[in-house]
Amino acid sequence: MNLNAYESSASRNGGLPRSLLSLVGVVLLVDALVLMLMGHFNVGVLVPAVLGLAAVLLAWKWKAVQRWRKARALHERLWGIGWMAFALWLISLGLFWSRLSGLGLEPAQVPPVQAIVVLGSGTLNGHPRPVLASRLDTAAELARLQPQALIAVCGGVDWGETESEAAVMARYLQQRHGIAPQRLVLEQESTSTELNLQLSRPLLAERGVGPDAATAMVSSDFHLMRAMGIAKRQNLSAIYPVAAATPLATRFNAWLREYFAMASSWLLGEV
């Protein structure tokens, strides 16, 4: 077999690219399916599932796709443009993730505050999901360091649930961490980060914490950039962002979902 014939055969059979596509596709699909079985249905789960399915289908139909690609010069250009667009998207995703990494303060780094606002993130069967539990654990650590601070827990009733996120969060803090009920302020109507912050302010004001008071805002590491942008738009200047680690099992999906959420917030003028 001469060199040209070998290269043509390798192109049709796919070789290493085809094997990598299959591997990546299967990993993404399995990861998404496991999270779906755990009850997670969001952009950060569905996008990897779609990408994984596309990768598996492309690997499966590699020979047919290569025949289509070689049929016309236009197809060849579209093939190249598609991969270039995908590469640019991966670069933008990497840059976004690099900006998320390291955001926020540790509880011990937070100066004295009058209130700790914990942003909601979802409950299941009356219990906080892992991401929300991580936020609450971080808030409890901060609350132990600053026993004078009130703790505002935020979130309305999730789909399929009977209790508000705030009620579930308050119970978790009391039962798991021994937080006194009188320190808790429950904001039970909000359905978004914007409303978490907006609706918790008057409730805190009723307890003597004004809009200019030093306040710690506890959220997941991936969520802080968007949350800080929203806080700035609401003229909440004395906010100290506190980062809660994202559980490893959901980290990839959460950070991917935040990429699209940040893009959406930017288009809607929320940040």
C-alpha cells in the first residue's frame, strides 16, 4: 500500500480520532445518565448528554461522514468550520473556568459582618441537594466564627417539593450544625439568584441589617461570579463573597451549566 492509499484508509477508518470520540462520548453519556438517575435535569447535564451522543454517533458513522465530507468542497469547508467553532468554544469554556477558579473568600478570611446570606440551590424530598448542603456547611462554619451575625436562607418551593428551600435550609442548619432559630431569617418566595438577594434585603432590614451593612454572601465557587454581578446591579456594595466547594460528583456539570447561565445573564443584562 502506498502512502496516499494508507492516508486515505486511515482517514476513512478514523483511527485515533474515532477511538477518542467513542471514549469521550461514552464518558459524557454515562456521567449524564448517572446524574439524571439522581434526579438532576438541567443544562449542565443535558448539554454533556447531547455532546456525548453526538460524539458516539460521529464515531459510529465515521466512514459515512468521511464520504460526505469528501463529496464536495463545500462539505470539506463545513467540516473544518464545525471543528474550528468547537475548538473556539472549548477555549472560551477553559478561559471562563479559569476565571471561576479561586473566586471567593474562606470563612476565616471574612471580616466582621452583620448578616450571612446563603443563596439557594435546590432540594430533594425535603433535604438539601449536595451543592446546597456544601453552601450550608460553609455558612455554618462562618456562623461559628461570627456568632453575632444573622443568617438569611433563601429560596422558594422547588418543583415537586412541598417545602420551601429556605425552610429545608433552616432545618438543616439547626439539626446538623446547632444554629439557634433566632439567628435565622427565612426568605421563602424567590426563584432565582436575583430574587434571593432582592427579597432577603427587606427581611434583614426588619432585623436591623440595612442595605449598606457588611454582609457575607455564601454560594458555590462556580456561582460567585454571576452572584456578585447581580449584587452589584442591586447596589449591594458591602458584600463579601464566600465560596463553598462544589462536590466532585457534580462539579463538571455545575461549572458547565454556569457557563450557559452566565451567558444568559449577560444577554439579559442581569450582570
